[in-house]
Amino acid sequence: MSDTVTSTEAVAAPEYPMERSGRCPFAPPPEVMELAAAAPLSRVRIWDGSRPRLITGYGEARALFADSRVSVDDRKPGFPHWNEHMLATVDKRPRSVFTADAEEHTFYRRMLSKPFTFKRVEALRPAIQKITDDAIDKILAGPKPAELVTALALPVPTEVICEMLGVPYEDHGFFQEHANVGLARYAKPEDSMKGAMSLAKYLSNLVETKMENPAEDAVSDIAERVTAGEISVKEAAQLASGLLIAGHETTANMIGIGVLALLENPEQLAFLRDTDDPKAVANAVEELLRYLSIIQNGQRRVATEDIEIGGQTIKAGEGIIIDLSPANWDAAAFPDPELLDLQRPDADKNLAFG
């Protein structure tokens, strides 16, 4: 691609992220879909004036997620940070699995393997069932109509992740508040900083408590690594923070908007309600993950080498934003992507988890 075309793209780059249409809460933003229809790669402008590449094509997104020349290390020049706070704290935040590549990523990921073994997760099934049943019983016994988010979508995953991590559920109001600030698209840097510091201090104290009195939970597992001298308390708190926020916030959003999508598609709701096939239910979950993209700011990366893809060249040092929403609505991968089809044969190809 010539320098002239690249320069033209840069000047015309629209601001990202875009707003969704109020007419449809499920569809990707119309402007994003217009870009996707024109090409699988585009240039966009983010908060700091930089112009990273936006990836909207399914095939291109899948390829870049697996490309070792694409880095998640947010310290590298050209990385398209979410906001001013993330850039300002890049050298102050401890390293973690979420910002590491290659061997470093493997090192931190190993820290998180024990809590997510099949045996450990399966052992949580009775507790998860009880938490869910109790929430539903409370809804049925309470006033009608019920408020789904506060009665089910938020408390169930929050209590489950607390159970899994070993975080006291009575503290859920505290970390939900700071999670909301940290994930807010237009949060003020000082608010984000204050929230992040408060949450880091809380989890550091919890890690130290678990070092003294371990239990069978994820924070205790991470604390073992501190005791063994493999990571610091701050690094352990960073890992725990990522699990805590990702474990309840995304799930709560998925439950709420997933129920709305089913109510808007009564024939799909009837299919799910009437089936006793666990495989059909599992496929329905995959289709809901494809149809509804919770992450609105894209997966952020940076190229470490020149990459030829989609008929274009991503230069070394250029920021990359992989937008899951249009990729999961790419008609080349998912015919009639705007339709919710719980029996879609390839629903499990979705990129909801990158």
C-alpha cells in the first residue's frame, strides 16, 4: 500500500469507539459495520489522536490473535491504550497475564492453572446451583415485576466469583464500584487512579491474609506463589484483580442482555425452554456469545513486525484494535449474522474470548 493511501486513511480516520444505535442494543455500531463492509482493516482515531488499525473481519481477527508478531504488552511504543489513565500508569502497574507475551505470559498463566482445573471448577457446581436457585426463589417470592439486573444478573456471578476466589461476598459493593470506574469509557484519570489504588490495596491485604490462612480458593493459590518467592504481593493482587473484575462484570452484562435477546426472539426462547439436550444448551450459549459482544473498546495490541494481512501492511509499531463485535457478525463466517439462531452449526467458532 502506498504512502499516499496510508496518509489519506489517517486523515479520514473516524473516532473510536463508536456508539451503538439506540434502535438495536444487540447490533455492532452502524459506523463500525460500514467500515467492516468496506474492508476488514481500517484506520480509526482514538482518544490521544493516534490512528491504530481497527480489525473487523473474522478471518483477520482470528489470524492476528494467533500471530506471535502481535503483542499485548502495553509498555511497547504504539500500543493503543484504552484511556489516559492506562497510559499514565503503564510503568506503575505490576506485570500480569493480561499484559504479557510468550514466556512471560506462560509464567503468569501457570499461576492461574490450579483454580481452573476441571476438578476444581466441577466442585463448585453445587454452590453455583444453590446461589442461582436462591436468587430465583427470592425473585419468585418478591414483588412483580422483578428487576433482573439487581436481582439475578449481578448478584449471581458476583457471589460465584467471590466463592471461587475466596473474596468475602460482603465486600461486593466495594469492588463493584471500583470495577465500574475502572471500566468506564470516559472515566477521569484521577477517579480511575483512586479506584485502582483502593482495589489493589484491598487485594494485597487479602493475599497477605491468605498467605497466613490459606483455603481452597484462587487467591490462596496465587498467594502460594508469593510464599514460594515466584511473584510479589503486588503482582498477586494484579492477577486477582483481573479475575475478580472479568469474572463478574462481563458475566452480569451477558446475563442481562442475553435474557433481553431471548425475549426479543420468542421462537428461540421457546426452543431453549423446551430442550433437554445439554449439547443444545451449550450451543445456545455459544450463539449468544457470538450475537452479543460485551467488550465495547476492542482487544488492544501492537505489531512488533510488519504484518501482511487483508491486502494491507500493518507496520511494526502500529497499534491494533481487534473489534470482536463486527468480527462475530462477519457474514463470511456466520451467514445471516444479524439473526439469533441458537441452533447455528458453527456458533462455537465465535471470538467472544479472543
